[in-house]
Amino acid sequence: MTLKNINMFEKNFLYKTKKGKAIVGDSLELMKSLPENSVNLVITSPPFALSRPKEYGNKDQADYVDWILEFTKEVKRIITDDGSFVIDLGGAYEKGTPIRSLYNFRLLIRMCDEQGWKLAEEFFWYNPAKLPSPIEWVNKRKIRAKDSVNTVWWLSKSDFPKADVKKVLTEYSDRMKKLIEDSAKYYTPKKRPSGHDISDRFGNDNGGAIPSNLLQIPNTESNSKYLKYCKDLGIKGHPARFPSKLPEFFIKFLTDEGDLVLDIFAGSNTTGWTAQQLNRKWLSFELDHQYLSASVLRFLDKEPFEDVRPKYEMLQLDKNAQIDAEGFLKQSVLFEPEAIYISTIARPKRRANA
């Protein structure tokens, strides 16, 4: 079913790989083209409800929750019964005051109360590299601390969405490594004052530690090939990118290889690129043609720049162009021993006139 869902966009994609397609358009309308129960994971970071407008477009706080609820209703229709919806929402302040907005919590409550979503778990993305903001309250008056945490809601249609924490185990602490090496020396199995009954199995080596719901992931992409190519082409990279480690965690945790992952506010298509490396099928919807055109640079990071420029310009200058990426190389990359990268790109196909 997932392959069929990807193929249904054969005539209106901007670029594609063997795993997925990037499509320019209103994601609310594009989702209506997808059948019910057809997407395993929707993960996205929509424009936040900030008090000031941003260049990538964001709704006013007063209208934000109603606006997003239109999208979340459609997401609930298209995800599978055991599927998940992960939405990253940054915090915000009320306009003109050092009082926090509750928009992200209001959205969550209305999604659950009005649309029947289940809150599987709340996560918090801590970005230690985030700059101090807002300037007025943090830098100038110094009456608030730096806002470095986003709320990330993991929602589902059912009580038991597909999930396997064994896929996202973290490295043991030095203390735990010593305990595993010689458990008798470092702890005694017994019931603790807290009521926890610690058995002798606590010292077993299970391959790693269970991660917490506080995800410490610095958003530092300054040395990426994507930004380098953007600079070489004289264009701006998307100003609100999340790091690939964020979708990587949830894609590994909540899907299997071959599952379909969708980002409805794709931006620079970090989600699609990450899903590609993890051998998942993907769809990426983005309203801004320029941002999505530049996102193809993520998939060309193994090509020399002289080959990259004409391919980008083809997409950017001709809005009827399509790039069909059918040549692939297997190379050692970040996520898996072997992953698929674009090697060559065929000549563009023209869309039929409507």
C-alpha cells in the first residue's frame, strides 16, 4: 500500500528517489489525496506560533491552534491504526510581555479532547546550542532564562502504536558499565525505599540504556554539505531546520524498514533525507517552491559542485521541471552500514498542462 501511495504523485513531484518524493503544494490538500490508514508515521515541525512574523511564514498566535487543527484532523485520517504522529513545537511568549504562551498545550488538549488523539508520550528536545531569546527578556532586561527546550508530542490513534525502544538504546554510563562488569561489587538486589524492587537482572547487559524523554540534540548544521552548497549557489538555507538526529530517533523508534514516513511541513526536507538513510519510504510536502528546490541539495552531497548547480537551477527556474533520481551508490554513512545516495539525475520530465 505504501508504494502505491508514493506512486500516486507520479505527475506532480518536484524530485524523487527510489524511496520517496518531494512535492510542492498545500499539505492539507495533498493529504486528501492519500487513502485512510496508509501512512505509518507523520513527523513534522510546523511554523511556530511566534509573536513576530518569520520569513518562512508563521500564523499569529490567536489563529494558530484552529489553523493547525485542520491539519491534525487529516493526519489522523491517513495514519495507520498502529501509526504515530510526532509534532515538534517551540515555545513562545505572549506578545509584549514576559509571559509564556500556552498555545502548544492548548493544541495538545484540543487534539485529544476534540479529535480523539492519544498522547502516547511527551518528549522534550533540549538544544544546548540554541541562542538566547527573546532578546528583550533574556538579553536586555535579564529577567528570563534562555529558552532551549521544544515540546515534542508523540500522538497515536490507538493505545498501543507500533514502537520498539530497543532500536534507540543509548550508550551506558561509565557507572553502569562498571556495574555490568562486576554487579556484586556495585549493588545488592533488594527493595528500595522508593518501593522499586531491584532484582539481580539489573546488572544484565541489554545492549544499551533506555533513553529518556529528554532528547539532548544540538542543532548545529553549519558544516553540512546542504548549507555549503546553499552558500556556493548564493541562496539562503531554510532558516528553521531541525537536526537529522531528531527525526532519526522517532523513525527508528516508531517504524520498521519499508514503512512510509510523511512530513507535512518539509522545509529543507531533513525528514525525507533521514528516512532515506534508514531505508524507509517517504513523502515530503512543502508549500514553498524555493525551499523544497534547495532541499534536493541534501541528496546530492556526494556529487561535485559543478554537477549540482545545473540540477538545482533546473528545479528553481522552471517550476514545471521534475528531477528523477534513478542512479544510486551504496556508501558508508551515519545511520546504517549501507545506505542509498543519489549518484546521477536524469533529464527532467515536463508536467502535462492542466
